[in-house]
Amino acid sequence: MAQRVRKAVLPVAGLGTRFLPATKAMPKEMLTVVDRPLIQYAIEECLAAGIEEFVFVTGRNKSALEDHFDAAYELEDTLVKRGKKRELKQTQEATIRPGNAIFTRQQQPLGLGHAVWCARELVGDEPFAVLLPDMLMAGEPGCLAQMVAAYHEVGGNMLAVEECDPARTDQYGIVGVGETVGKAFRITSMIEKPKPADAPSNLFINGRYILQPEIFALLGEHRRGVGNEIQLTDAMIALAAKQPFYGFRYHGRTYDCGSKAGLVQANVALALGRSDIAPAVADEMRNLLTRYGSREDEVPRPA
């Protein structure tokens, strides 16, 4: 039987340069989608999957992340006195229990593989999940919960995958598809950003992983890959020679909130799924679409 996944690693050390100046003094993971920061969606996804401990791999100027998941005594006291029960509940639900959130620093920007390696002593000798908070998963049950259910059947290492436009495989890590095993399939190859003619499929790794602890020894070799960085994909390829890797086709929608367009799309989609604000948002969307239609030359531009 596969060992239970209790811990999650969240690499949150990036500078967020795509969103400057918004991220000049605020972590990109604190950018909001409707009324929650991106990082909270990732934590809620973890909790729904049974994760108990959270390892945040941070960098400089990321203290807002730690504060967000801490108890806010003054705020909670004010909400109690004003009788704002709903807001109090929302605030308390954004608090991680004492001792269950651990923060460690990635002191140099050496890549995703290095960020995961920085969590090695905190994860220890057990399987763990990795979530890239930029990738917001909209689905029920959540992506990680779906993965954990599949993982319990097959064990090993597991990557969530989705289909992309076959012409855009050079933008993603792509996997080769082998035999079906339970709710997953055996991964036969992993290639980082292959040209469409060289891609083994159009299934890309979407930012959710369940990995065995042996990955840390391989990451600890600090071999540089694409961009002269320590790549997680390179270590996974090496580990795949020793342990099975499975792909899980995520049933839901992914929004790449590492891009401006993806963040806006996520805000619109999740707002339209909220009964309290959907009517107003839908009305404005209809007005905008009627006004501008699909003509590129009519889309408003910044002054």
C-alpha cells in the first residue's frame, strides 16, 4: 500500500517580474482572484486532499505570506465586536494551525529543482506533494485530491497532466504515454519544451506533483539544466530510471496565473461561478462584449 501523503512543498520564492509594479512590494502569490490570494487557493486544495503540513520555500520580501496564514488577533477581535460572523469565519479559515506551516528560504534563484531541494530536511523520508501556486485549479474535487486517490492505487511518483494545443508543446514539459494503470497511466518519457515534431504527446505537466523522497538526493547533485538552473524535470527523469512515474489526467480547468491574461481569466471565471457577484459580473461582461465585440482594433488600449 502506498505511504500516505501528509506534506506539501510550495515554492514561492519567485520575484513575480511579469506583474511589476504590482509585485514590487507584494509577493505574486498574494495577487487576488476574486477575494482570495492565489496561495490560499493552493492551501485549500491541499487541505481537501488531506495534507497536514505545509513547507513554504520563500525568498526575500515574502513576509506577507507568513502573515496571511497567521492568526490576526486584532482583526478577529474587531470582527467579533462588530458582529461580523461571516467575515470572522472567512478570516479564521485562512489560518493554518500552529506548527503546520513551515517557512524556509531559497537564498539564490537557482530554479524549481533547487527550491524543492531546499525543503529536504523538512519533508524527511516520506512522499510529498509539490504545488505551483501560479497554477490555479478550478474543479471539484480538487486536482490534488484526485491525484491522491489515484496515487493510493499505484504508489510511485505521480504527475498531473492536461492536454495542450499540439502546436504549443514547446512551452511545456511533455510526457510520453504508456499503459493504463488504475486511474493513471505509466509515463514513458519526460521532455522539457519539445518542438511539436519531437513531442511524444500533447500532455503537459500542469504544476501538481507527488514525489518520493529519493528525488532529494538527485536534486542535491545540483546539476544545471535549461537556463543554467537546477531543473525538477531533470531529477525526475533520473529517478524514473529507478522508480515508476505515473501521469494523472486532471479533470477540471487550469488557469495559468503566472501570466496577466491567465490571472484575468481566472478572476472572470471564478467570479461567474459565485452566486453573490455573478449577475453583476455577467452583466458587465455582456456590455463589454457588445461594445467591443471581437474586433482587435476596437479593444481599449491604455493611455
